[in-house]
Amino acid sequence: MQRQDIEAAVLLHAPNVTYATGFVPDATDASHANYRRAVAIVPVAGPARLFAHPSVNADPTSLDVLAESELWPELDDGMPQLHRVLHESIGDLEGRRIAVDAVTGAMARAGILDGADLVDASRVVGPARLCKTEDEVACIERAQILNERAMEIARQHCVPGARRSDVAGALLAELRRLGSDHNEIDPIFQVMSRRRTDGVVTDVGEVAFPTGIEDPEFAEGDLVWVDGGHGYEGYASDYGRTWIVGRDPNREERDCFERWKSIMGATIASVRPGATLADVARAATDANDGTRPWLAHFYVGHAVGLDSAEMPMVGSDLGDEFDAGFVLAEGMILVLEPIVWLDGVASYRAEEIVVVTADGARVLTSSPGYWPYAGSDDRLVPS
Amino acid sequence: MTSDALLTDRRDRVLAAMADADLDVLVLGRQDDANFAAGMHRLWTAGTRPFGAGCIVVRSTGRTHVLSSWDAGLPATMSVDDLYPATWNPRIMAGYLAEVPGLSTARRIGVDEVSPSFARAAARIAPGATVVPADDVIAAARCRKAPEEIELIRQSCAVARMGVEAVLKDPSDGIARAIIAMAAQGATIPSSAPSARSLPDGFTIDIGVIVDGYEGGIGGRFIAAGRVSRSKLPAACRAGATHRDLTLAATDANWLVRGLGMGFEKPVMNTRLGTGQVLEQGMVLSVSDGEHRDVVLVTAGEPEVLSIARAEETVERRES
């Protein structure tokens, strides 16, 4: 904020509020999350003020910020109070440079921020959130370990005759038993067709994933792309694997996995401080004989933090120039997710989270098991 | 499942509300607003999202356009030509938006939220347009429920009740049991955060769930034989009821009456909020009086409590 002459940040988007204050709102449907938003007001000289609804999952009194009673930025009725606290914290807004991440209809109608020079809060919070501290990495690792443990239970339910929703229920229940009440996505267990054109495809004819809308009954031999994430202290995990329902992989499926493993190994080996995103994308592509091993609407890697997908993104449609100009630094996180697709035969997709260390990268996982392809002692890179 | 007739009805309600508010285009970033207007099934994620053009409704063409790279989940009321693909690149997104028929020539564009960068992008894409807040426009369209919406909410409430029963059946495993029981009905999306606190003689439970886009929920103090908490607040939710009427009926200072449909909706009334609000026939409300919570339909006569079972009710397992 100091570098950009921004005098205050008004934050309404949950990950930004969490970053500024430590408060983690309940993981609820977006409609509930919008109405029951926590709000953070951060003057450049500090301290951050937090206005939060009572939460089932958090105790705001434990935080080193000023925790105050809730605001209702969705409601016209909530505007007098919001106006009052903004002026207490910032004073007259006329001509002042204020960072904000959302302006609700009620705020616009009441002219709450009129006269201020508004900029996107992502310009402030985005760069601050790029490099993770040791504590942040520990939260992501903890989230990932719990996610892996719950997925171990879920996969035991992914059997012929079970539905996606049953497996999702087993996962969500196990997360709850492990003490997590912060699931962030309706878990994905998507049955993939063997031939690209037999399934749903994107506008450019690629595999559509994750559609997240069907509740299929699994049959023996189904290839299931799995993806799920929950948060620990607000920090997200990202579990990705490919499962086969009810049987061991055949030779073609195993070959597909082995190819994926060599691509993942080469991609991880390219991650180090000073490397660019383009270097990482190139390592993945070179290991796949010159073809990009990812879907055009996505990327081969993205960061995870208080958002489940955040900057930087590797190989996205931000373009090659963006990738070439973005240099990795210690503390950055990448979730790498190459895909091997042998059309008409098999596919394999899985994800690993790595943190950029002083001289390379470390995989955040307790046991990178690749059931039913390989055991938990099967390491991608020497640890 | 939601019928095509309901999807058409919802879109028509949005278009009528746009006409009343003199809006040429409505840009919706909120998932629930987009789902209401377009009815396209998409992946659910928890929590707030940064504002983006998730759905665009154009009054002159009557079309809804949705951000999606594929047609899975596309309802029969939309065409594949109504989709624009996902992108991480703001310049590419601006290009997609500029191609939406009727957007670049719009005079008045309504938004359900806005960010500084979207306001700037809109000024470039539609130079002649004024961008105005329209969260109240879509809220008004959503406020009174169609009969099919009421039945969808009733079914979601029945699923939430199964969650409560599962907690009572195996109290040692609490909410995990509720999650499994509701998932067996195909329901894996929560609305509010579920809670179950044990008491000497039972449990305080509150469960909210979204099934086929519509919310259901129930809360209260329960013993093995059923719910023992009581409240006069649901019965006070009659057409014409005022803030004062609700205040008099509530037993707990911590009462909340809010709209319920495709999630949390307007109106919102508690001790401080909604003092000028009057309840209208056709509203569905989540009515909380302390730990007790019911879902209530406001009718011309006695309010109908949708969260308690009708005698003949059976819930069939959801079709895949």
C-alpha cells in the first residue's frame, strides 16, 4: 500500500479478509458467504479492523486485530454503520486512493465510496500473498495431509455400484471426523471416457473437466479423475488423482501412469528460485515429447494459498510472454497437474503441491500414493 | 429436477424486472443469481468469489449468456451459442463480452456487484452505457416463489431432516453421519455451516443443504423422539406482517428472518435490520428464533411450514 500510495484497503472477499486479519469465515454456499461477509478495513498505518458475523468455526477473540460486530454490506439497511466505520478508520474519502475488492449494490446505491480513487485490492493483496511464509506453507501442508487421509477413506467407497455422491459423502464425513469443517468444493469424481469425442468436450474440442454436475453410478474399470480441496486455517489443499474402479490397472493404463510420472518428475525438477514459469512449462512439454501435457482452458500448474487457485499460473492463456517474464522465488507454491491422454486407450491426471525452496522444490505430501498404480513409498523425486 | 417451464418462468421474471428498472443488460457475478437467470448446472465452490461476468442477460434478445467452456449442464432453454468460454486473461474476456449481442450498444447495464476493474472494462466494452447497481432488481425477481420452487424447497428441507435424524441415530459421530445420510440422497452441497452441539438431554442441531439449486434447512433442540424447541415466530410470518409483528412473536433477541430460495436471499430482518419491511404472499423465509429454525411459506392465510414433514410425504432417491 505504501509503495502504491494507497491509503486504505476495504476488503470483502473472504481470502483477502483472512490474509489481513486471520479470521476464517465459515465455508458455506456463496449466497450465505455474501450476506454474512466478514469485512476488513486496513488503513495504511494500521491496525486492521475486522467486522465479522459470529462463526460456527472460528473464535475471533483469539486474533490480534480489532474484532467488532458484524456489518451487512449487502443491505441498504447496513449502509449507515458501514459509512460510520469507514469514516472512523479513514476519514473523508474525497480524492483518497482506496483499494477495494468488491462494491456491493447497496454500497453503490449509498455512494459509500464516492469521491475516492478506487483501485482493485488485488494490486495490494496479490503481491503480498505470492510468497508464503513458513507458517503459511505449514498450513497448506497440514490441509493437504488431512485431504490425503480423507481421500484414502473415500477411495475405499469408490466401488462398482456406488454413486459419486456416496463417495463424496464418505470424503466429507471423514474430513469432518479429522476436524476439518472447511470443505471448499463439491468433490469431483468424474468418470472419463476413453475416447475424447465420446465425452463432453470444450469449445476447442478438448476434454471437459471438471464439469462437476453429474452423479454417475460407478462400474468396474471406470477411469475416475478425482479432485477435492478443503482448507486449514483458511489455507487450501488440492488433491488430484486418477482412480480405477474395482480392478487393478491393465498394461496400457500402467504405461500411461508411468509416462505421467516421468513428466511430473521432470516438471518438479525444473522448479527452483530464478526459474521462470516458461521454464516449468517447457520442462513439462519436453518430457511429453513436445506436446503440452495439459488442457488449454487450464494450466499445467497454479499456486494455492487462501484461494484454491491463485497466481502464479503456468501455461495458462495469459500467454507465453507472461510465463517468460514471471520468475519463481523461494516460498512460492505450485500445484503441478500434468495430464497424459492416450486417446482411445487411457488417461492419467494427478496433482502434486510443491513449495519453492532456497535451492529447488519440496513436495508437500505425507505419502504420494498412487493407488491403484503404485504404493505410497513410490517417490517422484528423492526427498 | 428443475423443469424447463420453471427455467423459462425464472428468465421471464428477470426480463420483466429488467424492463421495470429500464435495464438493457444485466451482468451477474453471483452464482445464485446466475443460476436463477440461466439454470445452468455448474461446479459448486464455497465462499465469496471475486466479481466476474458469470452470466449476462440481454433484454432486447431475451437471451441469457453463461461463462462455460463446455455444454455439460446446459438446460434445454439455452443454446450452445449462448456460452462464452472461461479464460484467465482479462483481454480475452473483454473480447468475448464485446461479442455478446446487445452488450456493446447498451445504454444501461445492471450489475449485482462490481469491482473497480470491471467498471473500467465495461466503460471500454460499452462506451455509451451507465453501469448501475441491480442486485435489488434480481432480488425482487427472486422474492416470490413459483409453486415448483416451493416443492423443490420442501424436498430440500426433507433432505436436511434426514441429516438431523442421522445425527440423533448415532450421536457419537454427529455431523459426519448427517453428511453421509444426505449424500445418499445425492445432496453434497451445504448451504449454511452445519452444527450439532450435545446437551444433557439431546442436541442442538442446525442443518442447511442445497439440492437441485434450492435450499432447505431446519434447526432446533432435538431429543431422540424429535424436536422439542418451540417458537411462535414461524406462525407470525403472515402476508402483511411487519417488523413489529415479528419482534413481538420472537422469544429470543437473536432472531433472524431472511429470504430462502436459491440460497440466502432478501429480505433480511432481525432486531436492527428490515424495520420497514412488510412480508408478502409467496415469500419463502428461513425463520430463526434462537436455536429454533423453520422454513416458512408466506400465504394469504396461515403460514405453511415447509421444514416439517407432511404426513403422506415420502422422499424418493434422486434420479441420476
